[in-house]
Amino acid sequence: MVSVPDPAATTSHAALSARWKPWAWLGEWWPRARPWALAALGLLFVLVIVAALGAVLHEVRYADVLAAIKATPQRDIVLALLFTAASFLALTGYDASALRHAGAQVRPGTVMLTSFVAYALGNTIGLGPLTGGAVRMRLYGAAGVEPAKITRAIVFNAAAFFLGITAFGALGLLWAAELVAPQLHLPALLLRAGALLALAALAGFVVLCARQRVLRLGRWSMRLPQAGLALRQLAIGGVELACSAAVLWCLLPAGALPLASFVAFYAVAIAASIVSHVPGGIGVFEAVMLAALGPQVPVQEVLGALLLYRGIYHVLPLVAAAAVLALYELRTGVAAPVGRMAVHLSPQLLAALAVVGGVWLLVSGVTPQSDEARQLLALRVPLPIVEASHFVGSIAGLGLLIVARGLLHRLDAAWAAALLLSVLATVLAWPKGIALDEALLLGSLATLLVISRRQFDRRSSLFAERLEPEWLLALGGVIAGCIGILFFAYQEVNYANRLWWQFEFDAQAPRSLRALLAVTLACLGFSAWQLLRHTAGEAARPTPAELERAAAISRDSPSAISQFALTGDKHLMFSASGRSFLMFGKQARSWIALDGPFGDAAEAPELVWRFVETAGAHGGRAAFYQVRPASLPMYLDCGLQAFKLGEYASVPLHDFNLRGVKRADLRSAINRAQREGLAFEVLDGAAVAREIDALRAVSDAWLAEQRTREKGFSVGSFDPEWLQRTPVAVVRREGAIVAFANLLVTARREDATIDLMRHRPDAPPGTMDYLFAQLMLHLQAEGFARFGLGMAPMAGMAERRRAPRWQRVGRLLFEHGERFYNFRGLFRFKDKFAPEWEARYLVAPGGLAPVFVMIDVAALIGGGAKGVLTK
């Protein structure tokens, strides 16, 4: 069950949210409407592209395009394959240089694997979690590279590609300005001047790299590469772009266009594809190349070359990358971290391949068969089977597009559906039109799904899956594209009502119309069902029964932090089996889980995924607060990023004692406390109830002295019901309680920690030191393994100039933020117990999201905006 705060609790922080969110004036509806607005804008862009291509292809016939593809010499196709391999090999040089710039050492084999998989995904899909940056973060992270260095390498890669394509395009314009000028409707002199200016800027950048290490523009700074590395990266970029351009150049008719002008147009088309943000630049790249080459090369030959280029340079590497990871899956006993992480990337590649296969099926459903296939089918296959295979194959294509999202999220139901659909479509490819290439692609998908079965371990139901607005509108964009392709393929058909009822081997337009109508109706029906179905996950505060269920799980948990679920101020999400739970708070758009799932470790990834998906379905952003380093890969698999918060102190109790120089202060505190007549005692639930008024008096005095208020979320508050759930350690003086701390413990006795720590203003100096020392001795006698002192915020942040900006800001807060929070004092107090320190992280989406999440965490802990601005 998922719990969500009541509206009154969230609207109380509207002023704080508006301060940080420029869209707040639009109202509460904007977070939910924003995905639809962005998706609608993307769909409109797709429709514009379809219209532009339709204008260019108005005089072209589908049969002429097929003839141009078939006329491509085998030698040219082999050359295109070789240049594709050379291009991806050059892309490995991009990653190697970027890692060198970031100061990371990675084995060449790991660099080659990561680069190939990242670019195979990035070139083909280019969306969200299916980007090359996520692949690098996972594989280089598994190789032991720090996240900050990986991020630096990713940024360097992007900048290097931009510089490379600038140099590539500028040289092309300088070389062929007279040939390119008529198509761009610009003077050749102006093009040459622009190219020279771009090359001069690049030369100036290299000189700047030779003279200084850091470029500063106001508050913004960037570490520059060495001049030799910058030149090397420019050379690698030139080689890579030349090889990728050569793939398409080989597929065009010989002598169709001067090489110089082709290079310039190719650079412009690649740049337009990147700026458009359309996945893989589909349509944008083709539109630019058709507009540029159409006046000089027959349009049907350009279009045929572009289709072959897509298959060779985009689809084939994607299949090869999925096959490479499948080989890792087949290897028994893959123990290397990189190998294990590579196998875990299989769902992303297979989701991308399912999208490609689905689009392929839909396009083949609206295009005619070849004459040879039609004649052979008329002799060998009954007409009803041909009609049924065509119809069902198109529906299967839509099904693959729908279940691709489930594959991305590792759902077992999506895996079963994708396997069934791919096998069915592979079989139907033969009676549908003897489509060997289609059968090969879908058969490969089915085989790779079988091999990667273990990666789809999230138990689920297809009917429980909810698609985002972007995904639904993307389906609409695919349908719109198929409509355009249908009218292009059957330009000469006289459309009339009777077409719907023609069932003949030669009646291919009616067959395609019926298939497209079925797909459109199915898509509309599915979208309406998704939009109108009841939203899951609406709930209120946890009920007493849910708190007891969480308490039962927590008692058997190795982590004492799990006891914070019982404070009642957080919401609980349970696993399907009820053996695990996750606690979280909701503030504005942030859904923030405290630590991670507790309970059955095997259910943790599924619970994390469900939390991320539920937050997204409600227009929120999911985040996890105080995450341990060992569990970071689980969150990175969800597309989130890690940001260090500080360090957590824990004292091993098996050898704890008060001997030695390090514990001299503690011995002095105990001796002084004994002279002051202090006595230590641990109260259980019944004793706590009897002493609750005395404890309240201590708490009220402490709050008044500190001029603060009760907190929440990651700490408890003085609530009698909460305190009676936990043991309470007290210090008495002449029988009266002068200090106390409540304990969080579990039956496993592996971990214990404290929550509230309060004392009277007139308590003797060193009272809290005495309390902690006696408490650790008491827990040691009880058989506990370690004692947690809590987190020291902003401690342990990197001090180097090249550290991530997040950690540099944290270091400044730690050193100079005493007026806001006692960062250094808290660290010194905990460090006197000689604890072991372990990093703690905030896991959240990238960009500015971590800043908003931390503001919302502060509001949750402080009890609202007032608690953030005051103590």
C-alpha cells in the first residue's frame, strides 16, 4: 500500500515551493500537465517532419525506392559495413581520451565494450534512460571509476563531439562553398567566412588549452584538456565523422555528388538531428539530406541509400550490442563486476530492439510485398493465411511498442509478452511476404530474450502497467508516420469504400488499410484505457495495522534505522508479498524515501522500481535519502544519480573499551560524572510510560534552551507513543532524570542507534559523554555488534579543486556554515568515540532535481517552511 499526505500537509509549503519553482504561478496542475505539453510538442514536430518529407517525396514512387535499394552493389554494402566498424572503433577513442582527461584508468576491453554499447544505444534511441551516459555510469562505475570522474568524462565526450562536428562541417563548407551555397540560399563568400571563423575559434581553443588549465567565466569554470589531448580528440572526431559519412557515401550512386559538398551536408544533417532531440534523429536527418541532395541526385536513390544507412549504421550495431551482452549472459560464473553490470544492461538493449522491431512490423504492414513474394504466395499459401498474417503482424508490432517499456523496467510479464509477440511475428513474416530481413530481426530478438531471461525478475502484470504521456503520444507519432508511409506507398491507388472489402492477392492497398485501421483503433482503445483507469497508489497515513506489520518486519531487520517507520509521520509502501517495506515522505513534488527497502533483500529492487514508477505516475520525482554505498547500483539501474550527503559514524562494539589514549576523554567524563553523583539506567516500555512526565520536562527544557522545535522524517519527536516503542537510556542525579536518549534496536542485535538526545540546561558538563559511553558498554554486554552515532552532514567531502561542484559546495558549508548548522561541532563530538565512518548519499534524478529535493528534505525534517527558516 502507498501512503500520500493529506492536501493540507502539502499546501502549507506552497510559498517555499513557489520561491524555487518558476512555473509555480501556473498552479498545481502544471506538474501533471507538463509531460503532456512536452509530448504534444514532440508529436507536433513529428507531424511537421512527416509533412515536409511528404512534400519532398511527392513525385517519388515506392517501387522506384525498392528498385534503388536492390540496385545497390554488394561491394558498396560491404564497404559500408567496414566503415561502420571503423566508425565505432574510432568512437572508442572518444571514450579513452575522455577517461584520460578525467584521470581514470580503465582496461581497454572495458572501454571498448562500454563505448560500443553506449553508442549503439545513443545513436539509435537517444532518449531518457536509454542513453549512452547511463551505460557509461554503470559500466565504468563497475570498473571502479568514481561517479564524479565518469560525469566529467561524459561531459568531455559531448564537448569533444561538438568540437569535432564543428571542425568537420567547417572544413566541408570551406572546401565546397560554391556547391553548397545554392541549396542553402546563401552567398559562397559568407559560407567561407563562417567556416574560417569556426576554424579560427577551434585554433584559439587549442592555444587556450596550451596556456592555461582552467577556463573561468565569472562564477562558471571548466577544466581544460592539455593541448595535445585536445588535438587528439579533434583528430578522433574527424576520423569518426569521416567514417560514418563514408557509410552513407558508399551507398549513394557512384559520382552522384562531389565529396566536399556531401561532407558539408552530412555535418549539417547530423547537427540538425542532435538539436531536434528526436530519437535517433529519425526524419530530421532524412529531411535535411533529401533537401540537400535531391536537386543533384534522384530522390528515390537518396531515399534508398538513407534506408540502407539506417539499417547498417543504427539497427545492426544495436543487434550486435545486444548479442554481445547475451554472450556475457551465456558465460557461466561471470564474477567480474563489469561483466555482471554488462549483463544487467540487457533489458535496456532489448527494449530498444523491441521498439525497432515494432516500428519495422508497423511499416511493413502498410507497404506492399515484392512482386516475387506475391507470386510465390499466390501459388503456395491460401489467401486467408496471407490476410491473417498481415493483420496479426501489424497488431504484434503495436504490442512490441507497448511492452518495450515493461522490458526497460525488467518486468517478467513484459518479457513473456515480448517473447510471444516476437516468435509469432517471426513465423508470420513468411506468409506475410517472405520477409527474410524482418524474420531475422525478430528471430534475433526472440533468441536474445530467451538468453536474457534471468534479467527480467520483477513479478508483474501487464494490466497493472501504466504508460507515461510521452510514451502514449510517441505511439501516436508512430501511427501518424505509418499513415504518411501508406499514402506514399500507394500514391496511385484510387481510394474508395470498396477497397475495405477487397480480399485478393493483388489487393495490397486494402490489406494495408485494414491493418492500419486495426492498429489505430487498438492504439486509441489502449490509450483511452490508460487515461481513464483508476490511478493506483492513492492512500493516507499508515493505519495501526500497517504500523504493526512494519514493526514485525523491522524487528527482524539488521538495520535499526528501519524503526523510524514506526514514528507515524511517514508513509509506507509494502512489497506484494508483504515481507518488505519502504518508508517515505512527500513534500511538494518530491517523494523521498528514508534509506532503502527493509525486509527481504530479494524484493528490494522491485520495491525501488515501484516507488520510482509510482512517484512518476503522480507527477513527482523519486529520491532516496541517506543511502548506503553498497546499495547504490540498485538505484543507478533506475536512472537516478548519487550525491554525497556526509558520513555516518558507527562504533564496533565487539572490542569497545575505555582504555587507551583515544578514549581518555571518555574515561574523564565517566569519572567526573561519578563524582557528580550521576547514574545510568535503561528503561523499557512500561518504565518509560511511568517516567513520561519527567522525560517531557527534560525535553521541554532542552527545546527552550536550544530555541528550536520538534523535527521529523529522519529523526523522531517527543511523542509518548513513539518513546514507549523504544528503550530509553536515562541519566539520573539524586534520582531525578537530567538527560535521556531513546534507542532504536532490532531483535537481530546487529545494529543499534539513537534518536532523541536531550538534557536539562543545568546538567553537569560531560553528561552526554557519560550517557554515550555507558550506553555503548550496556549494548556491548547485551551482545550488539555496532552502535550508530548518526550522520555528520557534509563531512568527508572532497577537498580538491577538481572535485564535483556538489562536494565543493558541501565542503564550504562544512567549513563556514556554523551560523546555519553545527556541522563541525557535530562531527567532532562523534569523532571522539573513534567510530568507523561510511559515506551516505542522496539518490535523485540529475539536473537541478537534487537541489529541490534537499529543500524538500529540509522542509520534511523541519516540519514545513517555517522549520527550514528557523530552528
